Amino acid sequence: MSWTLITNDDGITAPGLHALAAAAVAAGQRVVVAAPSAQASGAGTSITTSQRDGRVPVERHELPGLEGVPAYGVGAQPAFISFAAIRGWFPEPPSLVLSGINEGANLGHAILHSGTVGAALTAGRLGVRALAVSLDCDDTPPDVRPGWDVAAALVPEVVQLLEGTPAGTVLTLNVPDRPADELGETRVAPLATQGRLHTTVVNHDDGNLGVRLVGPDGTAQPGTDVALLAEGHPTLTALRWVTENPDLPLADLLAKHPAQR
């Protein structure tokens, strides 16, 4: 029987994870939730784990509003959780991996570093269809609940779209944090060269390093995920795993290298 893995990088207690799982259950999917025991943002496709006596810690959880849904907090990064679920943790692998709903958008080529996207890409590499979902709530006031349910409501339609794609297809969905009646239509969007926020490294006087987020700078490339999301459109992008670069004449360069003569 087919089933769906729900994971994320914000951790097992994250409300976005619970909203995504609830939406999958409401859509009739057989769901297992497995997410990092602690915050794992920025993990990318790392499969780092914490281990005790050579074992990765796994703890059962009861999630609010999801009674009866198996849920696990795992001492590992989200990409490892996808890997484990597909490669032997369960009697059969999932037929679909849903990752999110991430607290904050994942945009531009900077998604390389996202643990939410990393879990989906890892599933795709192993031949399982996957969807990463992110909510653009970085600027939502702390006393306002982000629109998890609005983002989750878009997921069933995208999952139906995924069902008609080749095995291993990976999509990423970004949703503006707006009421449902204020959302634009979902648009297919190429990745911007950079995400909306840029990370810079700061040198401190004591020799240590700091990290600072900068932006937005108002120069979003028209038609990209960054620009369309700012205009109020949910954005959908198809991702591809790491591949060779056929445009670089590497064989010719190697042949001209002195060491090859």
C-alpha cells in the first residue's frame, strides 16, 4: 500500500509540519511523519546524524490534531530522514515525500542550502516524487499566526500534478503569507540568481566570524520566483538533481593540460 512521508527542517514540533500532515490526511493519503528532533534549517542535503552507540535516536510523538498518525522525532538532518525512509527504515518505501511547510520562503539558487528542499531532492535522487513547501512569513508579525492552512490548501492540487510526472520528479512551492482570497494564481517560476535575502560574513575584532542577512535590495529579476512571490503569486518550480555540465569542453581542456602530454 502506498504511503506519504511528511518531513521538514524546522523540527517535529513545527506548526507548518503539522498543517502539511493534516492536509495530506484530509486528502486521503496514508501518512507517516518523521522530522528532525531539533531545528535543522540550512542543512541542505546533508545526511549528518547524531548517534548513540552507533544508533540514530528515534522517538515517537503524538502530534496535535493528528491522533493515530505515526510520528517520529529523529536525531538527523531532513535529507537523512528521506534517505532512511526510502532505503530500509520501513517495510516499503514511500511513494511520495512532502517536505515543509517551511517557516520562510526558499527562493533562488540559495535553495541549495535549504534542509526543506534538501529532503525533497534526496527523495528525487532515489526515484521518489517529492514536493517542498515554504510559506513566505519572514515578515509576519510575531503576534500573527502565519497562514499555514492557506499554504497547505494548495498542496493537494500540486500532488495531483506530481502524479502524472516521471518517478523522481521534484517540485518546490512557495506561498505568500496572505489570505486565500488575496493570492494570485499559481505561476511556474524560474529560480532567481539569488534569493531575496543575501547572507554576508562579518569579521569581528576578536578574529571570530559572524553571519548577517541583507536585503531585499529591490532588484528582483522579473518573472523569477522572487519577483512573482512578491507580487502575491504562489510559485512552483521543477528542480533537478546535480548533473554534469555538458557546456564545458572539459576533455579539450584536459588534453591541453601539460600533465597530459
